[in-house]
Amino acid sequence: MDFRNIVITLGLATAAVLATGCASQPASSPAPAATASVPAPAAAAATEADAASNMEKKFQDAARSYKKVEKDGKTLYCKREKVIGTTIPSMQCLTEIQLRNQVENTEELRRKMRNSTGGCVQTGGCTGG
């Protein structure tokens, strides 16, 4: 497990703890049904297509900061990075799947953090309201 995976895992664990600490908060009322003229299945498909397109764009943006390398018939995305505990940068490589997972995990963490700011404090408690 490399450093990035550890950071992502710790970030997701932190988000889960914050979300769990706020579980006693009353749930917000469900959003009203959409009144768009597009039928629900078509709207859901369009939303999924938009999400997939958005995730692909984020992957392409992340991939730009890496050097694309072919090794043993596999595509790797490599970058020189300093590993914690050393001052000497070394080449860190990810497969396309690993890079896509990293982008997805980062986006999921961002989404959770954006949605969990309703009264929770860093110490894990929730403010009454």
C-alpha cells in the first residue's frame, strides 16, 4: 500500500467518523420530485452520463500531471515524488485503474466533506439546534 492509498484511506475514515458523529442529527426532508418534462428513466440516464463524463474529465486532468509510460504491455502513469521520511524523490507509478480509483476516492471524500458540514465540529461532536 503506497502513501497515496494510506492518505485516501485515512481521509475516508475521517469522513466516516464525522458522518457517524452526526448521525443523531435529524434527517432533512426529502427533496421534492423533479417536475422536468424529461421522463424519470431518461433523466437518470442523462445524470449518470453527466457524472461519467465529469469523472472522465477529472481523470484526464489528474493524468496530465503524470508521465504516461508503457512497460511490459501495460500503461503506467509515473511521477517523481518525495516519499514521507526521505528528501530524495523517487519515481512513483500507478496503473490506469489505480489512478482512476484515486480520482474517484478523492471526489467521494470531497462530496462527503461538503455534505457533512451541518453543525459538526472537528472533535466529532454535533452542535445542538
